[in-house]
Amino acid sequence: MSALAHLAMAIGRRMMMAVPVVMAIVVLTFVLIRLSPTDPAVLLAGDAPAPEFLEKIRAQYHLDESVAKQLAIYVGAALQGDLGTSIYFQKPVTDLILAHAPVTFLLTLTSLAIASVIGVSLAVLAASRQGTAADTGVTALSLAGYSMPAFWIGQLLILTFSVWLGWLPSNGMGSARETYEGVELFVDRVRHMVLPVTSLVLFELAIITRFTRTAMVQALRQDYVTVARAKGAGVARVLWRHALPNALVTTVTVLGLEFGFLLAGSVVTEIVFGWPGLGRLFFDAIFRRDFPLLTGCFIFTSVMVVLANMVTDALVSVLDPRTAR
């Protein structure tokens, strides 16, 4: 069986397993938010609404029904792509999420890509020089990076490169006072991404480096590496062609978990840097008690995390068929 066919089968199995998980997430999210003491009808009706108007609002949004019936109505609409209407923005929740999600994905995937390349390279360097100053230095730096929260790193970066040096913008996704096109627009976007991406990369880099180094050290002790060396394979070939492919199983697993962490934990980073993504949308929904928007954001983020883990499991089963079930 080809690798592509094996990957397709692995993804298919994971999708069947993911369906009940997603349904459980939808049910728990909806029920827990609906059980909060705040009355959504009061938020929808505005300040000091008349009792008759409140009843009309409850009937219009099915808030006079039981939680179970509200859930059934919501799930039926959600299956058709309708996550309700935002109380504050007065726009469909689905449209708001789809407008903000690409911005968060851009930040998250860019950070993971950069952290992966640098982290794997540092891990290979450290594993190939165990016990040396290079190994100790990489291990110490990764431990330091893992110990510092991303939002704290972000504040230090803003203070250093925006406030003191004035080299980079501190917030937003683009310049508000200038209109750019073409290459200038691309450069402006990159300049605004440098600080938030760097804050996320420093944290993710530490995790990827530590786990990959450990996997590389274990791989270098295996018999197939000894055989490759006995056959005259060079150091570079042993590291990159024999040990690393087996260590990548650990790296891919970590990346899948960290994608979910970054997506769910993007609220703080996006608030620090004024990044207009899902994190900002989450904050607005919580701050303004926008129940439909908050529910939609939770469900969308949870589904993305489930999908990321599903793809990760499928890729791992391709890299190491022994893990396939």
C-alpha cells in the first residue's frame, strides 16, 4: 500500500473517531454557557426592557424553551453552518469567525513553521554533540524559553523594539495611517508580524527543541544507527537520513498538540499585540457577554483542535506504521 493510500485510510479512521468527540464538545459548550446566571434575553433587549419585549425576545430566540430543546435547535442550525447571530456585532457568528480565523491561522502556522525548522536544527546539533558545551547551551536556552510565558516575552519585545528602539510597530496587523499596495503592503504586514511571531516562536522553540533532542538521543542509540555507522555512513547521513526520520514522530506529535495550544491560547498574545484574530474575538465575546459569539468561538476552536490532532495521528501512523490501529 502506498504512503498516500495509508494516509487516506488513517485520516478516515480518525474522522470516524472525531465525530462523537465534536458532538460532545458542542453539547458541553452549549449547556455550560446556557447555565450561566446571566439572562441572554436581557442582553439582547438592551437597558431596562419592558416585560412584553423581553417575552418577545425569548420567544424569537427560543429562550423560553428548555435547555434540551434549545440545544436540539442549535445543533440542527449548526449542522447547516448557522451558529447564530452575535448580540454585540449584530452579524452572523459564522461570518465573524471566518473573517478572523485566517488572521489567527497566519500567526499560528507561521510561528509553528519557524519554530519547527529552528528547533529541529538545534535538536540535531545538541544530540550529535552530547555532553559538550553546545549541547549544554541548547538545553539551557530551551529550558529558559519554556519557563517564560509568551505574553511576558511579548511585553518585553514591545518595550525593547517598539518603545526604546522604535524599530517595529507594537500592535495591529497593518499601519492605520498609511495605505500600501503590492510589495510595500507585504513588507508592512511582515513588520507587524515580527514581534507576535517572535514571542510565540521563542516559547514553541523551547518545547520542540527539548522533545526532539530527547528523541534524537534515543534514536542514535538504536541498532540501525550502529549498523549504518559500521557500513561507513557519514555523520550527516546518520543524523539526517537515519536518526531524524524516527525522531520526527515525536516532533510531529508535539506540533499537533502545540497547534491546539496556540489556537486556544491565542487570546492573551493577540490582546498584547492588538492582533485582530480569534483571540480578540474571544475577548470581545467574554467582555460583552455575547453568548452566541462565545459559543461559536468555543465550538470552532475545539473542532480545529480535534482536526489538528486527527491529522497529527494520521501523519504519525504514516511515519511509524506500528502506531496505526
